[in-house]
Amino acid sequence: MDKMVLEVQKWLNKTYKGKNGYKTIPENGKTGNTTVGALIIGLQIELGIPNPVPTFGPATSRKFPGLAKQGKNEKPNNLIKILQGGFWCKGYNPGGFSGNFFEGTEKKVKEFESDVGIEPTGFVDSKLMKAILNTDGFRYNDKYPEYIRGVQKHLNREYSQYFDYIPTNAHYERKTNTALIYALQHEIGIGHIANGNYGPSTIANTPTLKLENKNTKQNQVLQMALAVNQYLETNYFTGVYDTAVYTAVKRFQEFMTLPATGTADMPTIKQLLTSNGYTGRSAPACDASTIVDREKAQTLVDHGYKIIGRYLTGTVGGTRSKAMTDSELKILEEFGIKVFPIYQDGGYYPEYFNYEQGFSDGFKAMAAAERLGFGYNTTIYFAVDFDAYGFQITNLILPYLIGVRQALDTTGGEAGINKFKLGVYGPRSVCIQADQDSRIKADNSFVANMSTGFSGNLGYTMPRNWAFSQFYEYTIGSGSGAIGIDKNDYSGRDKGVSKVDPPGEDPMRRLLYNEMMDLGRLLPGFFTDPSIFGAEFVFNKTYPVLQSLFYNVLVETSLSHSLGGENATYVSVSNGEISYDLKDIIGDEFIGKLSASRRKSYENQLSGLAATIGNGYIEFTAYMDGMKQVSKITAYKEEIRIDPQNKIGLAVSVIFEVIPTSTASPEFERLKEVAQEAAAISFVTLGAVTALRIIATAARFGGPLGYAASVIAALILGEIEDMEAEPSA
């Protein structure tokens, strides 16, 4: 807690409480958007703006009178207190919180101006006040290269007529990136239409800069662009295109697979300042969601494509399959086109990502790759197909990729050499962190550079382990040979696969196997153990996947299934829809314990299972088998089309057995209560459960039976403890 921030918060609440637009803020001594927003509203109230909002907009800028050092006898005022409060929230000591603008405050204004990169005057105009009343950092953060701060200060000093002062903490991000484009637009003579976007006018006017040219200002912009991309480590932007600049340009061109001439032409400069670069450049690689036949393969060859990314599983819009086929891979081999596999059965929204989903997806992707015949050292790219913010990367995506890594590591054996390599598809920020995180250590990146507006692309350098870079979407060919593709740069780091060697397998077994994996991945406790779900797997059999002294987990499949009688409860599924809503299934007692986000997550999981089933039912059975407490969850799909005339049903079940030592124990009664709770809520705990989660629930009730009961609670009830502790939305 910062005592001065606390004092600022108390003053704001005391001064402006009850006034139009002001809401009382927490008095916790923590700075942030809430406190800064309250300072802005206080400023707007002082300026007479009728409907204050926590945004320093044009009206606030117009009305702000400017602040300067006072004479000794001048009285304090609230505008100066707001200035001083902004400084305290930014970590600057303005000499007190008095409301007087004397020597201490003037000194801090000049210091802040120097940090911004402008000439120190001691006068606070509206532009400077706006920079003070935000959460941007203007002091050097030594986590980042100091020379990037030099770029930021130079941009503020020379080009801030186009933008608000950008942070000068040395962190290269979207504001710095946009400011650099403004600087380029100014120096190429289109300042009158400058907008910070690298559009057609900027492309048309981008110069070609060569060794020893005399375009000093344009060379400075180039030097700064090289610096933020970490190819020119200097604070001195001389504007001279010397051998150091030439070498830096050439190194960047080589890294990005551009013609390595050492001359900064338009494609090079645009690639430095945008994620997609010049989209008209040729590319040897692409990716597509369309199954490639002979006509489309010929189109790819005619347009110079030598390698294509294709999907292991899934559909487009829930209807058109995007999954690779055996015949497609034979055609690609015949035409000399290599393949790199992509896994995406979701991944376009944040809630999809968690450790359990990653662990499950890792096994599903490996199973699909093995069925298609992809061999050792093949990189599988797991998709993160949305603009992930920093907290989502930390809390959701990295745990997901840790799960994927642990699944892939199960194939390493004693030698520790995994069958498949871990690739990541996503914006630059995701790929960089997946590469640098020691728990993941992504082997290769497939970078979503085509999404130029993603916050995870703007202001981020290209990942060092990039293999493919997606940069432009278009359709090539015509008629039956037409195919929509995304153009990809190709670094050569992942050479793709030229030939697959699929195992011999009955087509019907493969169909049923795929259906089993689709159903199973949505059931709790469906452990995709490669020692079980391999070539020796057979249907109509029960397999133990987790065994201990006190509990067992088994997976069972059946091609003919009937409902479980009086011990069973079930919901019907028709045309991908369940017959009840969530409240009907789990009851009033539990629905009130769910937060809005958790309720939505469970509804999505339940809908996903129903959509996968199509027509059938979800069944839960709980009963005593001697001394064993048995709980069984089954997903039954009754319409799997095996040919135009015939169809077959498939039931996939996960069975949980708890083995108490005595029915006389009071804990045995608690165990039955757990089973009853399980019956009420099991339908919504549809996420994959791992051994790690089981261990984490140890000894909830104490003793061996208590441990077993805690296991069944974790497996069936999933996150019941979290639900009880989490307030309702």
C-alpha cells in the first residue's frame, strides 16, 4: 500500500462524493485505472464539464487552462491537487499534496518532461496533463533494452503532433509501433493524411533507402524501426545509412526470408513496421481448411506452393470437414507438396483453454497424426486463434500448452525423445511466451501475422523459432481447382512432411475410433493413455486407465447399449440439443452456487457434448457393487453412418470405483452422500480430469476411505469446493 496514493483516494472521495459523475473509489493505497479515472472525473468537475467520464478526451483538453509555478502568496487549488495526485499515482514525489505549485512540483514537472523526451519547461499543458493522468510508464524499465527508450523519447520529441505522448519505459508495444508509422508518414510527405496505419498511400510513397544515401530523416526512422526489432542496438539515430545499418537490414531480411540485399525497400520497411509486411510478395508455403483433390493440388503447384498446412481434425462451421484424409495425403505426395499438421477443434475463444483441455488435445492430436501416418519429429501446431491479452496468456493459454507438452512427453520413453514436436499457432505474443516458458519450450511457431490489428502482434518482434508466418488470405485457381488459402512465409526451420506411412486399418474401425475420441474427450476422467488407445485397442471391452488400493477409473465402449434401469438417470439428446436446460439437470440447490462464468462454461461443455452426440443420450449411473461405490457416466451416440444404408450406435463410458474397507465406518455414509451429490451435478462437470487433479484433492475427509472419497468427489463433482466458495454473479 502506498500511503500517498491512499491520501489521494481519501481526498477524491471527500471532495467529489455526491457530485454528478463521481463514484466513490476504494481507499486501498493501490494505484491503477480506478484511481486515475477518478482524478480525471475530478478534473472535469473542476472544469465545468457537465457529464464527467473517466476519459481525458477532446473537451477536457480544450478546457484545461494549463498549470505553471505559482507565486509565493498564491492560494492552493484543486487543479494543482489533481496534478500532484496524478504524480503520486505515477510514482513521482511532487513535493507534497498541498494544492500549491511551488519549487517541488515544478522540479517534478521538468523531470517528467525529460522522461517523456521533450524540452523541460515546467509548464503543464493539456497534452502533458493527459500523460500524467494515465497508467502508462515513463520511467525506464530495465527488463527491456534501454535503446528502445531512446526511440520512444525521440518519437515524442519529434512527432507527437500526431499522437498523445507514448510511454517511454523501453517496452516496445502498439503505441510505439503506431508512432513509428506516423513518423514515416511525416517524413515521406503525407503528414496531412497521416493516420498511423500502413495503408495504400504509405505503401506507394515508401522510399528505397540504400547505403550512404542522404535522406537523413528517413534514415532515422529506419534506424528506429531496426532498433525496436532489436537489429540495431543504439540510442544514436544519426540518420546515416552506414555499414552498421546495412548489416542490420541484411540480417533482418535474412531472418524474415526477404531478398537479403542490405537495401531497405518497401517490403523490408513495411515488414519492420507491420506484422504482415508486403502482402504481394511470393511465398512457398500456405495453409488451408479445404481438402485438397487433384485439381486443387495442380493449382497449388501452378502457383508455386511447395508446402501446405492442413488440419488433423474438425470441421468448418460444424458442417464441412477440414480434416486431412488418406487419399488427400497421397495426392499431395504425388504432386510433391509437403504437409505440416495443425490441430484445432476450438481455440478461437478464451474459455476453451486450460490445462486439462491441453492434456486431452495433445493425445487426440497424436492419435490423429498416428492414424494418418505422420512419423517421428513431425511438428503439430496447436492453435490459439484469437487476440489473447496478457492475463489470458498467463492464466489460460500457457496452462493449456503445458498440458499439451506433458501429453507429448509421454511418447519420449527412456531416451526422452518425443515422437511429435510441439508447435504453436497464434499471435506473436503467444508464440514468444510459449518459446520462452521452460515448462513448454515450443519447438516451432506458426505465427498469425495476417491479423495485423491483434494487440499480440502490434509492437512485438518476430518469434525467434518461427517456422511459418501467415500473412495474406486469398483464393487461387478457378472452377473445380479453386482453393482458398493463406499465404505463409517459410523459414525452413520445419521442413514439413513429404510422405506419410499410415498403419493398415479397417475403415469402419477408424470411423468408430474417431467417434470414440470425440465423445470421450468431453467426459470427465477419459484418460487417453497411449498404451490403451493404440493399435491393440478393441471395442466392447472395459479398460482400466487408473488403479489404486482405494479407487479405480475405467473406460468402457459398447456398440450396443441400453439404459441402466432404476439406477440410471439420463437426458435425451436430439439433433444436437439436450432435452433439459442446466437448471433442470442440476437443480436449484446447485445452480445458485455457480457464478455466471462457470455456469456459461458448463452450458458450453454440455452443449458441446450434445452437439457431438447428435442423437442419443447422456446417462449417469450410481450404485453399490458389494462394498464398492460405482459411478458411471455414459455418452451414447445412436446414429453413426457407416455407409449410405447402414448406421451403428456407440456408447463411451467412464467408470469410477471407490473401494472402502468397511461399511461400518461413518465415512462410508459420507461416501454415499458424495455419490448422491455426484448424481445431481455430474452432467455439467464435463472437463477432462487428470491424475494431477486427483493428487491435489488428497485427504479431504482423512484416512484411507476419506482419501478415496475425495478422489471420487474430485473426479465426479469436479470443482464442487470451488463452487461452494465462489460468490454468485
